[in-house]
Amino acid sequence: MAANTQVMTFPRGGVHPEGSKDRTQGMPIQVSEPPAEVAVLMAQHIGAIAAPVVKKKDRVRKGQLVGQAQGYISANVHAPVSGTVKAVETRTYSVTGMPVPAVIIENDGEDKWARELNEPQDVEGMDAPQMVELVHECGVVGLGGATFPAHVKLSPPAETPVTDVFINGAECEPYVTVDHRLMLECTEDVIDGLRLIMRIVKAPNGYVGIERNKPDAIEALSKALEQDSTIQVVPLEVKYPQGAEQQLITAVTGREVPSQGGLPSDVGCLVHNVATALAIRDAIRFRRPLIERAVTVTGDGLESAGNFIERIGTSIAAILERQGLREDANQLVLGGPMMGIAQGMVDVPLVKGNNAILVRCGAGVPPQRACIHCGRCVEHCPLGLSPGEMSIACERQEWDAAVALGMLECKECGCCAYVCPARRRIVHMIKFGKVELRRRRAKAQQSG
Amino acid sequence: MERQLLVSSSPHLRAPDDIRTIMWSVVVALAPAAAISIYFFGLHALAVYVVTIAAAEATELACLRLRGRPLAHAADGSAFITGMLLAMVLPPDVALYCPLVGAVFAIAIAKHAFGGLGCNVWNPALAARIFLQFAYPVQISLSKWPVPRMLWGAPVDAITMASPLAKEGAAARFSHLDLLFGNGVPGSIGETCKVALLIGGAFLILREVIDWRIPVAYVGTVFVLTWLLPTGEGAAPWAADPFYHVLAGGLIIGAFFMATDMVTTPFTRAGRVVFGVGCGVLVALIRRYGGYPEGVAYSIVIMNTFTPLIDRWVRPRVYGSRTPKPSVRQA
């Protein structure tokens, strides 16, 4: 189907930060040299941490299982290079800042796949459970940053069938350009991934949502889909957080995912990011585990920027050194600037969720002032929450009030803090509130 | 690696607008009305501005110092606005100690005693205006107003005249056009030239500093109610003329610059409509059935008091809260 001419968007809230994508959006993805050593974390995803299944001195091949998923909401972890296990020890997980088990592998340079992996599969003869099993086996998680295990999303509850599958190519975070590049460079494969997902969940309709600031990607996909009446390319208004799952669904279908823990499948929708669709395709077509990912490396703190394919477990410090880390660079963010996580040290390993490495100079935290009640956080919240009030409730540790105000609905997109003229640390306090509430509830459960 | 990295919560970007840029754009928006008011009422009006602004800033510095807050906050423009607005709602011939006392009251009592910028319950300038009204009923006369310099037409041969909203006024002495430009219209220093105020208000709306809903709801309600509410016997000839009510007195300055003070008004769009309508109802009731000719200051301060309640009752709909969850449907 030809591209939709109507530009769609979610109806309320959102912000327009500067895109800052010019530096890397024209740069083709380069495949980086595999590093001499990788540190593969057992936490690469939302859910239970995987358990190491190799020990020191074990020989591993590329793609071999090194961490076994624990339970349903968890994901397998594989060796990104072939070589020898140097150690199984703890390393810092960049998302939580907490130490987690990691398998350290010394690269033997052979880059040899384990047996039976990376080979064409008989896809036509497979049924849906077999395809999902391959996705599960290959450790595919959401690569847009959320890292939710893909096999779970591909198995929606029977009572809520999925009718609409979305490939999320909005890429609304400033600076990040990998999905843009992937849509241009792997157009057919992205579409193939979408078709496979539609086949798995038996959905009649497919959509590729792309923000209007990527006209070349819209054109490439529309052209490739000219003859396909089931898949529609949807140009989206450039507005953050256009690529948030709920906002994308509402922008295109007008449906709202139910609050209080509702799932996209409750309204017949399933959303996967561009890179995730490719990883799902690799898993099903080739039985290729997720051991590398595309990442945008950019920011004024680096001499040179670009889009790269990097092996999971690669040291971020090594990547920064390669790109020329400037003396006065003072901030490292993994992910985009709106939701990415600032790191206290450069020596952390790349994980599956890292779509961008952003290094900036002259970063600072502006001084915070009292809330002036301007209502901008309310006006710009895409979820209709009152973030300012909520953060003040967290500050006062009034947990019931914070929950009543909708703290658990908040997705931490950051629109509120972005627009706040008093420079209040709204998201900071809400994140603190969620962690603290969880801790208190766990404690209460233990003692009571 | 020995490198100091900044660790802070996302988002790592901030929009360009902060408290300073917002406050100073309000000052810019008030500038046309302030400039023409000095043309209308001469150097004494200028002196009133100087006194209120200087006293407001000095009191701000003193309060920040006493409260152990950064003195740089005095440059955020909020005290400057309070000073400017207070001058604009005082009579042009007011003795200079009144604006001095008023500015100190506005900043020290109405603002800092409640916790400073962001924590005050009432608009500081209006609170001070009402305070002065009671403290100096003779100096702040409501019956005799100085005659302004004309923009066009023959000057009036008098030193003082009655307010355009005075109930004793036997005839409508001002055309709508005169009222719109403030030509020969007596009144508080900064309230008479509606065109200048509307230019400033439009600037703030376009710059998204104020929400258009408040002035529209406020002025619209006054218009409709003064048009529809029955007038009593012996009412002034303009009593049922809604345009006259909108253009005479302090409604325009109040609706665009005081009822939109973000600190003291609701933070949701719907709440702001409630606030504006409430102000409008109060003004119409005061003007039609009260003994007081004006009512704008009281209406806003009374509605300021209700702001926390409006914020509690009028809330935006939470995303997805009306979509049934299949699991709930089954239960």
C-alpha cells in the first residue's frame, strides 16, 4: 500500500526538542572490528537475570549459550565472539548501576559460529510456536531500549488477539539514528521481519510508523511496499515521545492502551522496534542469536561520530577511545538524551538495550527552584498525569498520594522535566519514588 | 580512567524557557501599556513606577537574604512584575508613600511570608492593592480621578472626574473607541489603554506564557452576564452595555496579566476555564448588585483562594483510564 498521506500523531502532550541527528543520519552503518575481550552481562533485559552456564577456561564458539533464561520473563544470553572464558565475575549493569554476574570471554579471533547456528531455516514449514521458540532461544529482546523479551510479546493471550502489528521507526529521541539507517539499508529485511511477526500472531494489518524527519526512509519503505495491501507506512509528526509504544498505538489507531498495567494486546496491538524486527527475522530465518546490535555513537564530546554494529559486551570505554574522546567531555549517556541513563564511569560493557552512546561536553544540572505552578508539566504529559505534584509527593515520601496521582502509570518519558521552567528534577523524584515504593512493599511483605 | 562524569537523571535536555525568560517576557508585554500610561498621566506616574519597582526589588533582596535564599533570585523578574503591576493598578495621583508601603507589603507579606515565588496564595500586586485600599481610603479615592492627557480631541476642562464605572454617572461619557484607546478616560495608571494591554496579552499568548483560556473565559463571562443580568431601577445608561463593561475599568489588565499569574491560578486547562468563569461571575455580580463599581481585584483574589480546590477537582483524564481491560471485563 502506498504511504499514508495523512501525518498522524498522538493527541495530547509531547515536546519538540532539537533533533540533533544531522551529524550521523547520513552515515552508513559500519561493522566494527570485534574486540579482544567481551564482558557479557547476565542482565541484558527486563525480567529475571540469566544464569551463567559456562565456567572459567571453557572454550566457547560464537553464538553459543552462555547464560540461560530464568523463567518466562527472561532471555538467553550468547557468546558474541568465539574464544575462552576468562572469568565469570560481577560487572556493573549500566541500566541499574548494580553489579551483576558477567561472563568474560577472550576473543580467539576465529569468529566461528557454534554448530547449527547461522544457517538458513525451513521457515515455510514452521508453525507459530516453532518460530516463537527460535526467537526465545536466540535471546531477542526489545532493542529500542526497553529490552522486554520478544518471545513474550509474540505470545499474546488467546482472549486478546492481535490485529495490528507496528514496526516502530519513529525514533523520536534526539541524536539517535540507527533505526533510520536500518530502515534505509535493510528495507526488505525490516519488512520481512514485520511479515514474520504478522504471521506469528495472525494479524491482518501491519504498519511502519516513521517520523516525518526521515523522508528517505518513508519513501524507501513505501516503495518496497507498493504491492502490499496489508502493510501501511504511516508518516508521523515529529514530536517526542512519538515512538513510545502507547503514543504510537494511539497516533495510528486512536485506541488507548488501558491504564493500570494494560497491555497493547488488550487493544489488539503489538509494537516492535525496527532493530528488534530485524533480530526476530535473524532468529527465525537463520537461527542467529542476538550477539550484536547497531548503535549510534555521537555527541560533541567525541571527535568522530557514526553508526556502528558492535558486539554485545564490548567495552564502552574502548568505543569512546576509538572515536576520540575529548578532554572536556563530562557526560556519558547510554540511550538518547530524553530517557538514556547517565553513567558514572566509562568502563561499562555494551548491552542489548544500548541504541546510542552519547557523549557531551559542558553538561550540567541547572539549579532547581520552587514549583511556580505553571502547569507545563501537566500540559505536556502525554499520559494526562500531573508530574509536578507527583514528584513533590515523592519528595515528601507520601507514597499513597504519589500512587493516587498516578506515579505507577508514568513511563518516565521526561517531557515534564524538559519543559519545567523551575528546572525541577521531576523524573528523578518519580524514579526514586518507584524504587522506594517497591523496596517498602517488599519489606512489608517480608515482615508481614 | 580519571574523569569526572556528570551523573543525573534523565532527561538530559531542558527546554530554553526558564523562570527568568518567562518573567521578563511578562515585563516586555507590560511595557507598551506602561509607556502610554506615562504619556497619559505624566511624570508622577513614572515616579510611582520607580517607587514600586525599586521597593519591590529591595524588599525581595531583603527577604531572600533573611530566608537564606540565593540573592540572584531577585533578578528573575518576578518582583519587577509585582512592582510594575502594583503601579499600574494605583490611582495616578497617589501619594508616593502608598506605593512604597504597598510594594513592601506585596513582596514581604503576600509573597515571602507564604514561602516566596511559587508558594503565595494570592497575586501579590492585587493583595497589596486591596491592602492599600483599606489602609489609605482617603489617599486612594475611588470617586475623583485625574484627567489624562488626550490622544485626540479637545482636552476636558477639569482636574478630576468620576470613574467611567461610577454608578452615579448619569450618562455614558465615553465612546467605545475612547475606552479602547484610553483617550481621555480616567482610571488607574496602567489600566486605561486597552489596545496596549491587548498587544501585550497577545504577545504572551503567542509566546505560550499565558493560557488564552483564562482571559477568554473571564472577559466572555463578564460580557454575557452584564448583557443578560437584569439592571435595577435608576441604573446608569451603560449598565446593560456589555462592551462598556469589558472596556471600562480594570477588566482587561486583570484578565490578561493578573488572572493569568501562573502561581496563583489552576494548572489544568479545564481548571483555568473554571477559574476564568468564576472571576467573571464575581465581577458581574459585584458590578450589578454590589456597592462597589469595579470588582476585578476582588474577583481574582477570591478565585486565587479557590485555586487549590479547583486543582483538586478538575484533573486531566489519565491516558487509558477509560479503556476496559479484558481481564477486568471477564471478572
